[in-house]
Amino acid sequence: MWPLGHVAIAYLCYTLSTRLRYDLPPGHLAVLALVFASQFPDLLDKPLAWYLGILPTGRTLGHSLLFLVPLSIAGYLLARRYARGEYAIAFAIGALSHTIVDAVPILWDPDETGAHLLWPITPVDAYESGAPSVLGLLVDSMSDPYFLSEFVFAAVALAVWRDDGYPGLEPIRGLLERVRPTPDSS
């Protein structure tokens, strides 16, 4: 799955979580943690595998439940000490939804594997001819219905995000207002 699909599914999972727990839309800073976390497994694994050659593939350490579950628990325990437990919950939902959604194609594609879920206990096949290119992966994805479904999830998530009041935008807007030059500052 591509970044757009990951953030869309993570947002839908998280807003459902906050609605069920608090009957409220998500908070601004928690959504920013969620957006980062929805990309975290790829931000960790892809550079370490594709550019540095430290990991065997782009779905290993950051995609492993053996890494993400303890990280999420530790993050929650630490964040709770500072009354920021909701940020850790958002992170956990974002990161865990990412790795689970990446395993979904095993339901219909016999060539897919969910080995990354329990890496390094379950081995993953290293790249045979080097790391893939982003452009090559994108071209290969174009005819895949799973890829196209990401746009449906994104449209639904965008509608829900709008109904939730665009959580996450306010801190960014405030930051931009602080760094934007004013007419007097020339």
C-alpha cells in the first residue's frame, strides 16, 4: 500500500477509536502523531533496506509486530507518565494499521506473504536483483485493484476528516503563521 492509503486507513481506524471511547473526533496533536505513525514502518524499513542494505527488504523491522507491539506499549507507558497517552494510542493505531494492511494481499495473492509480521522469527526473501525503484513499484501498481482501492479509502477518510473538523490542521496553521513574514518585517 502507498502512503495515501496508509494514512487514510489509519485515520478511519483512529477516528472510530476516539468516537467509541470519547464520543468525540480526534484531537489535533494526536492526528499529527497518527499521520507520522501511519508512515513510520516505511520510513524505518525502506531506507535501511533500499539505500543502506542493512535490512533484507523494505518490510522487516518496522513492519514486524515483534517490534511494533513492544514499541507501542513502551511508548504508551512513557507518554502516560506525562499525561500524553492519547498520542501513543494514535501512534500505535497508525503503525499497527500500516503493517496489518500491508499483509492484506495474502488473502488473494498466493505470491504474497505475511512473513514480515513476525520478522525475524519468520524469514523474508531478500531482494533478488537489488532494491526496487519507487517508479517501478508505482507502474506495477497501476493495474492492481488493491492500489485503486486506496483512492476510495482516501475519499472516505477525507469526508470523515472534514466532518471531524479537520483535526491536525490547527497546529500546522499556527506554525505557519509564526514563521510567515509580515509586511513590517522586511
